Amino acid sequence: MNRSAIAKGGICGAIAVILGAFGAHALRDYLSEDQLRVFHTGVEYQFYHSLALVGVGVIYSQFQNKWIRYSGYSFFIGIILFSGSLYLLAAFSSLSYFGIITPIGGLCLIAGWIFLSVGVLKK
């Protein structure tokens, strides 16, 4: 078991729940529908990939190889870049240049799933 990946997944999951509640209650009076939709997309992807990180930590006990570790790193970096950039874009329209980071984060999330697949097939 990779305790680091499970811990990161748990922390990211808790933050996703906090941000989801914050967005649903505190931000709805301040953000437009489009901005709230962008914010919600960030929360949704953060939550999915928090669960993926926990899964990577559990899977690592059966498939201990570099690809599984790369998967965990990619998911964590992807959460920060993808969801983080969406939060910034939703909250601060003046920071539109952060939009370039979102697809890089998305590529990290995709790479995480590919690395996970390679890792379990390499056993």
C-alpha cells in the first residue's frame, strides 16, 4: 500500500467536498451561472481523481512498479493544474491567462490513467 497516495487522495477529496459546499452556498451570489459551472467542473474532476489517487495507493500493494507511482504523481499534479486553474478562472475573470494551464492539467490526468493501465499490465 502506498500511504502517500492514499493520504494525498484523502486530503484532495476533503478539499473537494469543502470547495463544492463553498461553491454551492457562498459563491452562488457572486458568480455567474457560467462561472459556477466552471467551478463545479473543477470540483467534480478533483473528486474523481482524489478517488483515483486512493485507488493507486491500494493498487500499489499488488503492482509495485514505477508506472503505478507515475500514475499517482500524474493524478496529483493534474488535480492541482486542472482543477486549480478552473477555480482561478471561475473566481477571477481577470486571470484568463491561467486558461493555458487547464489543458496541461487535463493531459496529466489522462497520463495518470494510461500509466495506471500500463502499470497493472506490466506485472
